Amino acid sequence: MGFDFDEATRRQLGYELIDLINSYYSSLPTRPVQLPAEQRTFGQLTERMPDEGADPVAVLDEVTSDLVDKGFHVPSAQYFGLMNPTPTYVSVLAEALVAALNPQLATQARSQLASKIENETVQWIGDRVGWSSDFGGTFTSGGNEANFSALALALNWKFPGIVEEGVAATKVRPVFYSSAESHHSLDKSAGLLGIGRRAARRIAVTERVQMDLAALEKQIAADKAAGLHPFAVVATAGTTNSGAIDELVAIAEICRRYQLWFHVDGAYGAAAIFSDQHRGLVRGIERADSITIDPHKWLAMPFAAGLILTVHPELLETTFGTHTPYMPKVAGSTMIDNFKVSTQWSRRMNSLKVYLTLRVHGRKAYEELIDRQLALAARFAARVGKSAEFELAAPQVLPILNLRVKLLHASEEEVEAAHLKIVDAVTRSGERWISLTKVNGRSVLRMMVISYLTTEKHLDELWAALSAATAEVLPKAASVR
């Protein structure tokens, strides 16, 4: 069987798929996140690779039905888990269009309009940061690549020549700083960049889960005295565990004083720049040298979509640029080819879904989303504050909440065990999903409002499930302080 289908088959397959997606989206306000616990299976598929093809309609029907009926549904309105949203419908259509057109964004010669659309989308988002000078940036596969790119830019800025000669040629040991709650991608990036994971200095956090600035300055001074060479501070705008935002203005001033690169990992929280009412949450982000933003988090995009933005656009090309004879520069071009400003070579068009969503819905749709989700989270936090069963383990800053069960005279191990039982009870039916994590070394129940379909009703039902779970798994006498 060849790869081409006749027109009738293409139409039949396409209509069947779009009907399924349409039906799926209609179900999301009430769809369970997953199957009940007793029906979940996690074994591997065991079928052998087929030598011969099968009826495409039957195969599509089988696979899509299985994925919907047996899958884990992050887009559900009852998913209160990690930073994975319900994608906008137009972004789903954009992904299908990109897959069909398959533009190669490495060079403008192969993607003139696609490159222009990506560049304009980067400009739109960068403009919301509030930079007054020129800036540049590029789409990435996500926050991991964006943070990696930012550290590469910072190293090149602090140690000119490092791209050509390598870390060893600097004859110094570079180190950088982030909070103990910052993302693990920073450790991974440090190892891959050749400076070693021990170069990632983790600074303790305060009771508000923000980087302790006194501890930061103390560590910088100690490292300089030991002959190490600090080159950057990474502030987090919206930690994964709690949504905490570091004190950006104060960190910017520390970076200025010590001549360090200021990067803001705003993969989640930097989206607050889309809200006029709440952009103050990330006040000081405009002082950053570079910023990570993941539209596939708070901006309701499907995977994958990240960005690295910088006010040092010239460093993008000196850090990532290279030359090859089969990718010549387009004569008269005013834009730099994407392969010269990115860690990637072959480039998927991850910008179209953001671009089309902004064209169709406008920035104010994001402003309304952000404002509404913050209000929902604040009301849930107020409910927790009045509860006899739970307490907030960290301030609610973004639409992420950390809850701890109230246990009389309990050890940390006993609290964590109780949390594990509560999560199991809440998620057993498959209707909704929350998670368990640690914040500042303490066990917490973690939930967040991430779907634009989530309403007060969903949160009422979650609260009822939490209360029922607590009554089920904890002895009554133990749950009172």
C-alpha cells in the first residue's frame, strides 16, 4: 500500500477525525480525567510491527477510540494537576495545518511567510514584557530548551570566546544561582553546557517560597572569595510546585551590582504580562536580560511551545549561529535565519498556534482567562483558610494551591502518608486529578486551576472530594489541632 490516498478516502478520514475531536471537546467540561483505578493498566503494548497495511478507516477508529476511552485527559476541566492546559480549539486546527504544510523554519528560503509569522509572534509577546530597547528571540520546544538557551547566552556574554574555545579555555569555574524551588531544567542545562551540575547553586527560600536574597548575596561573596566566577542569576516567575514568584526587582538590582546576567524563568508565570490588571505580579521582568515563556502552560497551547526572549539579540547569532553551504542566506533579507539563533536545526512551526489564537481571540481573551483563574484560585484559598481539615502551606500567588492536612501531633512522615492516601482517594474514581509534591521540604497536596473550562462548580466538587477523602482516610481525633 502506498502512502497516498484518493480524495474520497482523505475526506472520509479527515471528517471522521474532526468529528471525533469536536465530540471530545464537547465532553471536556464533564469528562473524567482517567479510568477508575481498577480499570487502569500500565503494561506495554505487545503487537509486532505489521508488514502489511490495514484499512485506514478501521485503524483510525480503533486508535482514536482507545485513546479517548482509555487515555489520561489533561484537557478535562477536572484536571487540577500540573501546568498542562486545555488547548484552544483554533490551536488544534493550527497544529493540523502545520503538520500538513510541514514548513521547515531553519531558513527563510524554505519558509518565508512562516518565518515572518514566527518573528511577528515573538515581537507581540516581547512587546508585552515592556522592553524599551531592541530584543530578539525564538520559539523553542519548551522551557527546558529555553532555559538551556538562556544559560548559553549568559555564558557567551560573560566569557566571550567560550562558544569557540570551550569552558576549559576560560581557565575559570563558572557558577550561577537559582532558588531551591527552581526548575530541574537548570541542573540538566548546567551539565549539558559543560560547566557541571554543581555550578548550579541552589539558594534557600523564605517562608513565602521566594529566593532568600541575603543568602544569595552571601553565596555570591563566598564563591568569589573561593576563586569561582559567578555569571548569572535565574529568578523564577511561577515555580512548578507552588507558583511562587521571586523578587524580580531586587534580584535585578543584585545582578546589576555584581555584573551578572539576569534570567527570568517565567515558563508559567510570565504569562501574567498579558493581563493589565495582574502584570504587577511580575514587576521587574522588564529588567531581565532573558526570559523563558511557555505558551503550552498558561497560554492554553498544545505541546510544544516555548520561547526564549532576550534584550541582547546580537548574542543569539554569536551563541547559536553556524554556517553551511546548503543553507545560503537569502539575498536582501532583513531577518536572521532561524537556525542561526536557536539550538535547533530543523524547525517545526510552533508559533502558528499562538499566532492564530491571538488573531482569532485577541490578547484580551488571555487577560480574561488570567484574571478569572486567579479569582477562582483566591476563592478556593479563602475556603482553605476557613477549613478545619486543611491549611495553606504556601501563599497563593498564581492559580496554584498547596494544601496540608491538619494532623494533631503528627510527624512529617505521617503527614506525607496522609497526603498520599488523600490523593489516592480523590483520584481513585478517575473523575479528577490532583498531585502530591514538596514545597520548602514539606509535603503538600498540590492543585491548580489550569483549564479555561474549569468553573466554580468544578472547584466545589473538588472540595467535596477532598473533604470526603479526609473523612475516609484519617481518624477523626487526629485531624483536629
